[in-house]
Amino acid sequence: MNAVTRPVHPGKTLAAEMKSRGMDFAQTLEKTRLPEDRLKNFLNGKAMLDASDLKKIVDVFGSSVQFWVNMQRTYMRHGGA
């Protein structure tokens, strides 16, 4: 039996990365300099971020803006809200 895996909202991926680095919301907010409501909504799976916001995430956590854009596109393509 093949299980179909739905893509995870990229905010959940960021939350897992924060946890693995021992970073809480306040620390992430300070380091990324994102608006509080924007980061909160992203982490809660209620919003996506634009390229300039994603650049701030990349500056703190590494990877690339394209990585996050692709994750957002995949999530949206497979029925993400």
C-alpha cells in the first residue's frame, strides 16, 4: 500500500529548524527582523512569505530563497491554503 504524503507548510519546516537550533519565537523574531504577525502566521501555517522575507530567513538559517519558494509552491500546488 502506497501512502500519499501531503506537503508540509514551509512554516512548519521553519518551526522544526528553530527547535533543532534551540531558538524560540522571540530569538527568531529578533534575528530575522520580520514583523511579529507575519512570522507568527507563517509558523502557524496561515500565511506565506514573499522573497524579501524569505531572504531574512535564509540569512539566519541558511539554504536559499529558491528552496523556500519551491517549498511554498509545492505546498500550494497540492492543495495548501
